[in-house]
Amino acid sequence: MAKGFSEEEKKAINEKLLDTAEECWSIYGYKKSTVDELVKRVGISKGGFYLFYPSKELLFFKVLERIDRRVKTKVFDTLQASTDPPKQKFISAIHAIFSEIEKNPWILDLQNGVYEQILKKLPENEIKSHLIKDQDDISILLEHFNIKCDSGFVSSALKTIFFTLLHKNEIGHNHFDGVIRFLIESLANTLFNGGKHDENHL
């Protein structure tokens, strides 16, 4: 981690880097949110930046993870308070996460290949860590509904649904919302039918 900073300073600078990166991404887009611009706003040197993050891609991936955590926390809190039947609660929760992500301005960047660009520059251990966290979140969701199903399968199914956002233009805007509803409801029907699925069945 960064040398020459106290632990308190490290936490404050890291938080400011994340806040600034998210703000710049929303205003300027990923490509124009340069390291030079970020360090200028945060008030550290370029060398100082690389003591915190070895690459711009890793910082912005951490921004995505933080947004993901924020959205999930908000939706899970709403889920706890809902009185809807379990299957409807599940459908509403996934729709809510999807809607929260879709309305963020940086999603347009991700649709234009930025997500793949970020992933290519990430250390393998970062990707593995993210996948583990994501699967843990799914396990908590399944436990909430008392669903006995492979969390890896559900995690992969949800990723498939969410990654369609990156290809909205190719899929077509006319039917996009209907297709998303169909995919979410189909997954819910599988999970609430004893959590059974057949990965070999087409």
C-alpha cells in the first residue's frame, strides 16, 4: 500500500479516489477520466496514485464493485421489508437491481466495450475474488428464500441476464424490456419449483 501516509490518510485518500473516479466516469466517461485528472482532483502525485492502484483499470473496477455493493444493499434492505409472496419478492429484487444499474450514466461506457477493456488489465486474483464475493451474495439471497440450488448456477444465470445490458443495441430496444422480464421470471420459476434445473436441456 501507499508509503508515507498514515493508515487514516490511506483510507481517506482511497475513498476520495473512488469517489472522484465515479464522479468523473459519470461526467466525462471512462476514456476521458485520466489518471492525470484524477490525481489533480484528489490532490496527490501521479506516483502516489500508483502506490494505491497499479492501474487505472483496477481503480475503476473497484468503483464498479462499490456501486454493485451499494445497489445490492439497497435492494436487500427493501427485500427484507417486503410482504409480497416469495417468488414475487425475488422477481422484484432482481428487477430493482437491474433498474438501478441501468440508470447509471456509466452503463453507456460499458455497452461500448469498456468492461472488456477493464477486465483485460485486471490481475487474475482480482477477478477470482470478485467471483467469490458475487457467489457469496447469491448464497445469502438463496438462503433468504430457503432455496436449495447451486449458487454457482444462479450466479451464472444472473450474470447472463445482467450482461445483456452490454448488448442492448444488438438485441434491439423494442423487445429488450420484455426479454429481460422473461429471463428473470423464467429463472424465478425454476428456483421456486424446487430449485431444479437441467443444464443439459436446451
